[in-house]
Amino acid sequence: MDASVGLMPDSIGSVTVRGSGSSWISNGTLSIGATSPGCGTCGTAQVTVQAGAMVSVTQDTALNLDSSLHLEGGALATAQIDLQGGEFLWTGGSLHVDQFDDDLTNSAGTLAPGRPPVGTANETAGSTMILGDYTQQSTAVLELEIGGTATGTEHDFVNVSDTAMFGGELRLALINNFVPSGDDQFIVFNADDVLGFFNNAGDGQRVDTVDGIGSFLVHYGPTSAFNPNQIVLTDFEIVNLPADFDNDGDVDGDDLAQWQGDFGLNGMSDADADGDSDGGDFLAWQRHLGSGGAPGFAVSQAVPEPSAALLMLFGILALDRRREKAGSDARGFRSS
């Protein structure tokens, strides 16, 4: 069903969506402001998306004369944003849009191609087309997800018809348990002209993925080894996973079993490099569970926080292990 705010001439409409878990879903279009040509005093309409909110529009979002859409927090997902005399003001939150029909300025938000399924915030690869300039300011983010080698369906892609001006942060994320090879190359951004640099990534520098699994070499700009008006990711490297206690390239239940066997006895399962296997190493395992693309595990899979009682148990186990070791040493001692 289509949705509208301030549709009739001379009307005044205002909608604010805010708060954790709040959402507004249109399974059709969203029209903001009056659409009647020559309406005289057309009235005003404003939609505001704030922290915690999710607004999903299955089809197009039209900003008509004397209307405005304010993305201040939360997330907005829509097939298209069409400025027909209205304004799009973006000062926070995540934007997931297939096509933006004008210049786009990202003041302090996150541009994230790929619209999640309606009403969710699931990770989804996709593409964004900007029919104008794209300007990313110093506190804004371009977030690109890599879940395979197919452009626009398995990994994100942004196409800007005019000039892209970079500032702020480039953020890279792996999804769908995909781990690239070192030979894979990903074209994730294209523009008619590219100016400026990200704060965290110059041409030829490495950028870590947000899950800590690895890093890419990032290429763009006039010194790029590739097309200077594209962002190309190459040479993926897997980092050493601190909680991969069995050294098989992932962090899973086998590493927990290894840690349990080493607990209190030696420093073999020592993720925090403090010389022993203890509760701190369990916490490292908890943080990295799923890293490395282990089948059946999701990156950052939720694990319950250890309770005070559990931490006390760590101490008891360590004491028992030390007593066992001491007893074994005593039994093995013979006087001359």
C-alpha cells in the first residue's frame, strides 16, 4: 500500500519515526508533499527518521515541492529517492537506496548499498546509483559489504554519474561467511571523477574488515594502479586469529575444547599473550567466535557473557589443575 504525507494542496503534514525498534513500512511508494501542479499555496510536509528507527519503502520515495526528508539516525531503505522540488537532509543514520536522482551529500551518516528485507536490518549486498555528485564529509562513512565475487549481488557497488568527493571513513565488511582469496579483485565504486581521500585509507593502504578477519589493499585516485576513478579492493590477507587455539584457520567449538584442556596448566591457549591459559583467553574466544568463515558459525555470534560465578569457577579449575600438577610432581620425586 502506498503512503503519503501532506498530499493535498494547502495541507501541513509531519511524521517523526524514532526510538529503538520503531518502524514505518510502506509496501508501495512514499510521497511527501503535495503533487498537484499549480496548487498555489501547496502547504508543507516533513518526514524525520531518528535514532533507533527503521523506515522501509519497497518502491520509490518522492520529495515534492515544499517537502523535506530528514535522515538523522536509524535507517532508511528505499528503491529510489526522487527530488521533485523537495529536500533530502542527511545528518546521521544509514541510507540504503538503489537510486538517488540528484546530488547527494553525506554529512555524518553511513551510505550502505543493499536494501535489507523489509522491516529488518539484515546484511545484504546490493548497488547504489547516484545521478549527480556524491560528497562524503569528514565524519561520514561509506560502508561496503563483500559476500562474493559478483558485483552488485554478492558484493556492494556504488556508481556516481558525476564527481565523488571523499572524506570520512571507508568501512569494509565480510558477509555470508565469505572469505576472499588473495587473488580476488573487487570493483566496489565508480565515478566520472574522484577527488579527495578517506581519513583511514589512502591509495595503496590496507583497510581491516570490521570483523577483524583480514584486510584489503585499497586502490583509488590519481596514483592508483587501476582506474583512478574507481575503488578497487585487492590482495586480501587473513589476520592471525588470536583465539584459533588449534590453528585450523577459524574460531569455533574445537578451540573452546582446546582452551578447556589447557586451562590453568600452560600457555598453549594464550590469546592475550599473558603467558597462561585463563579466563581472559575465554573472553578472546568469545569475541572472535565465528571468525575465519567456519561453516555453521556467524561472525560475532552471540555468546552469553560470563557470570561472576563462572569467573569464580575459572579460578577453582585453575587451582585444581595446579594441585594435580603439584601432586604429579611429588609422586615423580625420589630421594637418593
